[in-house]
Amino acid sequence: MERVSVSSSARSLVGRVVSDKMMKTVVVLVERRVRHAVYGKIVARSKKYHARNSDLSAKEGDIVEISECRPIAKTVSWRVTRLLDKARR
């Protein structure tokens, strides 16, 4: 089991796991709502992050919290810190 040490200055985000097909890595979709600069309408923006899931607890559809960490691989710089909600299968 890998030890998770998160500093207080590390950013943390909440998102939904959209893929768990890689070994020890999940893809997390983080959605945020922002106001459009011209029209003022609230629009949804989303971004995908690759996060290390060393204990394999997060599965597709789960809501997880991820936090920033040192680069682990070419695209992996985030780590799953906790599982907030399990998906209904």
C-alpha cells in the first residue's frame, strides 16, 4: 500500500471517474460552472485528469477527490485521496 502524504498547499478537486482501464491509474472528469464573459449565461466547463489509484478502490462512475502531487508518469500528476460516493451498478 502506498503512503499518501498531501501538503496543505496542494490543490484538490472533486470529479467523476470516467475510465479505470489503466493499471493503477484512473481518468477523472472535473466539471466547473463559469459565467460566460459576453452573454452572462452559466456554462459548464470540464477537464480530464489522470490520477494515481494505487489501491484500486475507485471504479468507473465513482465520485472521488483528487489532489495534486509530484509527477508520477508522463501524464499523471494527481492522486486519488478519498472515495466520496460509489456508483450504482
